[in-house]
Amino acid sequence: MASEDEQICVDAAFLNEELSNLNIGGPDAESASSDESEASVDVNVFDATQCLFCNYNSENLDENLDHMRKRHGMIVPYLESLIVDLETQVKYLHLVIYEYTECL
């Protein structure tokens, strides 16, 4: 049990480090590098109101999650068991999809 708790702490620390490097500005955020193309700037910017799968923008995170559930079948199971808040979880999913180009 102790090794499982240690692994969770290591995973949480890694997640926090990766998320701190993620640009979390809104849709109007500017890129730190002027050499990047406009498309790559938009891809790397996390916006809690924008769907992870299409260009739909919601009013807030809850409406965005509702849209992703209805349109794309995406749910976050076991919400009560998350070790981070829901927005951080969605940021992580954004990181996996757009930075690591991995499937969920």
C-alpha cells in the first residue's frame, strides 16, 4: 500500500510539473515565440471553455464537459476519486492530446 501511495505522489508531482509548463492563456493569449506558426500557437493554448475534440466554445467548464459528454461521449469517471480538481484533469487531457499527440 505504501508503494502505491508513493507512486501516486510521484505521478501527481510529474503532472504538476507538466501542467506548469503548459500555456493556460485564453484564446487571445500571445505566443512567447514569434517564430511559431499561428496554428501551433492555437493548438498549445489551453482554454477551459473550448471542446477538446472540436472548435465548439462553451460559456464555462461545466457546459464544456456537458458538450463533450453529449457530442463526443467523453466522461470523467469517478469524479470523487480525482486527486486534482476537474479543470486540472481537463488540462491534463489537453496536454495528452495536443502536446503528446496521444489518443485517450
